[in-house]
Amino acid sequence: ASAAIGVTGLGVMGRNLARNFARHGYPVAVHNRTPARTRALIEEYGSEGDLVGAETAAAFVAALERPRRIMIMVQAGAATDAVIDEFVPLLEPGDIVIDGGNAHFADTRRREAALRAKGLHFVGVGVSGGEEGALHGPSIMPGGSAESYAVLGPMFEDISAKVGGEPCATHVGADGAGHFVKMVHNGIEYADMQLIAEAYDLLRQVGGYAPAEIADIFREWNTGRLGSYLIEITADVLAHVDAATGAPFVDVVADAAGQKGTGRWTVQTALDLASPVTAIAQATFARAASGRRELRAAYAGLPGGTTPPLSATEADRFASRVEHALYASKVIAYDQGWTMIQDAAAEYGWKIDLGAVARIWRGGCIIRASFLDRIRAAYRADPDLVSLLAEKEFAREIADAQVPWRETVASAARRGIPVPAFSAALSHYDTLRADRLPAALLQGQRDYFGAHTYGRTDREGAFHTHWSTEGRPETQS
Ligand code: NBP
């Protein structure tokens, strides 16, 4: 019994995480439902480190030092429950079961409570960075008890991505907090990708730029405040030419976006928490709408806006406006994600260091960007920051973006180009900064048809107006 950790489930993620642990000097026991995969891993990569193959669950458990650390890397849902049920009877109090799959945080909360009742630690871990990240350094978001992090933390920090010498791993919070922030990471990723896609569409349709020229614009933006992995790969995708047709690659790809579900989970959860993550929601709905072939056929050919094409100088100016709009919208989308994490922390009693979340997303994951340094610094200066826009540098940048941001959204509306995420971000900003919202009228409507009562600006209490007997004084209930 000498393995520091065991990995069960040797798909692409499990295999690469096991190799990553082994390459960092940890003896690793490996196990898979189908033993052929275990043998293949040992044969191919056994020389990389101390990898011990186990063909049965009992042999796997016996290979681990105590407290045992078992990392499950199988399909989320029923498969994860099946594996937990298989191993739990073989474990002893104090052992740690880790789920590194893409579990829904509510499942993680349920599993954590069930295993805690048996004296076991259950740690739901968000792992970002895909196959490459798993091998070379992912962003790691563990939930679970502080006690389990004391054991696992040094190992996770070791194998995680590093930025400026700092690990992209931290204890996020209790039970499902790790899987929750991983879910929000993916929601933010949806918004960021959609905003970039809308910027491309505007540059192409309004600015008149070709995909290769837009690749150059993105490359330039990548050297500034928008610099990020997503902007970098967008430039590569736009510069890519399809070998079969010689056309820009982006023109031969079917325009129906897929999704695996974490964006949808973010939006569903946001509704439960009353977190207004509108840019994330619009990005998720934009993917759904893109795939609705019949609906799109029914709308096809309906009139849109028109404006004359831009001159070259105007196009240049337009591109710089789009940069402002993209940046401002991005700040809003990230702010929405952080609001949602704060809301969940309040709801579930998690103590989440909001700056540390930004820190561990600077490397290893899809939304990695220097921008996250700014968010980290903002929460470092004020851990109780209610919103990024309450920080003066972000507020100043958003102030500077006002004209170009609004002009960009207006150009899109005039030309009939869909910008759901840009518009949602701008409306979110205008909603939250407004002195008065038409929510007052909604309250009147609700009181009229449902006697739902309303609050008043001049007095405390709940009031109801007798709408059918106009003129009678309102009552306070
Ligand atoms: P998959 O999600 O494709 O799962 C394959 C593994 O699950 C195999 O080891 C398979 O065993 C095992 N498995 C299944 Br399926 N059902 C099982 C059951 N009932 N009992 C025992 N084992 C079972 O692998 P992956 O792509 O490596 O992903 C692993 C986890 O990591 C998933 O939850 C995924 O969502 C998450 N994740 C993936 C990525 C990514 O980029 N792929 C990124 C981050 C997180 P077998 O060999 O016997 O069939």
C-alpha cells in the first residue's frame, strides 16, 4: 500500500491526470472498469513514473496508502454513482473520495452528505482545461472539507497550471462549491465566446472586413486588454483556410452551435438564485437558436435593417468601437458570473475567496486571460466588493466605453445583425445603474390583477389598491 493517489476511470481525462500525478513524482494506482485500458496505460506510459495498475476494485484499494485518496474520472451522473457505490464498502473512515468529473453541484452536495454520514470525505473537483490541461496542468477547483484539502491541496497545487509561479488550484469552499464555480466558469466561457463571435460578425458585416483581416484585428487586440486564450484561438480559426474548397474555414462550417450542458445548468441555476446572468443566458440561447433549422427557415427572408457600407476610414473607426464594446460587455459578463458565485455562497453557506477564483482561472482553463489579474486585484483590495463596477478602474473603463459601446449596439440594430450578448450586457448595465425602473409599473399590474400588493417610496409597508372601486383609499396589509 504505497500509492499516494488512485485514479479510476481512464478515459482521456483520467489517463492524463494519472500521468500528470506520476510525472510529479506521486506513486499512482490506476483502475478502469474495462481492465484493457489499465493495461494499455501501464504499457504506454508506465515509464513516465510510478504507475501501478490494478485490475479489481479490491486490488486498487489495497494499493493505496491511508487515508486513501480515490479520484473518480468517469462520466457524470449514473456512472459516477455506480463507481461510488462500488468503492464505498471497501473504504474506511477518513478516506477521501474525489469526483473530478463534470458533476452537477447539486449531485455533489447530495453525495458529500451521504459519504460524510459514513465518515468519508467526498470532494467534488472542477477540472478545466480538457485533455491537454489534464496532462500539462489544469485549473483545479476542489470543494469539500478543509480537512480533505489539507491532504489533497499540495498534490492538486503541484499538478495544476502555474501562472507567475502561483498554482491554479485552491480550496473553493465546502461540498459542491468546486463544481459550482466550474459550472459558472463554463457559463462565463459561453458568454465570452458569444461576445467574440458577435464582434466578428459585426466586423465582417458592418465593417466589411474579410475573415483573414479580422484574424489580424483579433491578433492586435490580443496584445492589449482583451488578450486571452479565446481571442488567440479565434484569430487562428479565422485565419484558417479550408483545404478542400480554398474558402475561409469559418465559411464552410455549419452555423449550428452545440453544447454539452454546463451553460444550460448555469442558466437554470441562475434562475433559482435570482442571479441576473443575462449575457450568459443570451449566449446559451444563441446556441439553441442557431440549431433551430425549421424556425430559422420560417424567419428567413423577413426584412431587416439596412445602412450603406462603410468607407475604409469609417471601418477602422468602427473596429476600434467594437473593441470597446467587446471589452465593456466582457466586464459585464464576468461581473454577472461573480455575482452568481456570491449569490450561491450566501445560499449554501460557502466561504468563497472571490479573488482566488480569478487567480485559479488565469491558467489551465479556457477563459484564461491577463484580465483575470485585474479581477483578482479588485477583490484583493476589497474582498466584499459587490460588483466589479464598484471598483474605480473598471468603472472608468466602462465610462470610457459608453459612446462606442452604444454605437456598436445601435449599428447592429440598424443593420439587423443579431447581437444578443452585446445587447444583454448593455441592458444589464443600464438596468442596474437606473434611478428608477419600470418595475414600479409591474408592481401596479400585479396588484391590479392579483392583489399582490406593492411597497411605496414614501412609507414602509405593503399596500393594495381597490382597483374595481376606483377612488376608495388604498389599504395597508
Ligand atoms: P468519459 O466521460 O468518456 O468516460 C469514460 C470513462 O468512464 C471510462 O473510463 C469508462 O470505463 C468509465 N465508465 C462509464 Br462511461 N460508465 C461507467 C460505469 N458505470 N462504471 C465504471 N466506469 C464507467 O471520459 P472523459 O472524457 O475522460 O471524462 C471523464 C470525466 O471528466 C467526465 O465526467 C467529463 O465530463 C469530465 N471532464 C471532461 C473534460 C474533457 O475535456 N473531456 C474536461 C473536464 C472534465 P470503460 O473504459 O470501462 O468504458
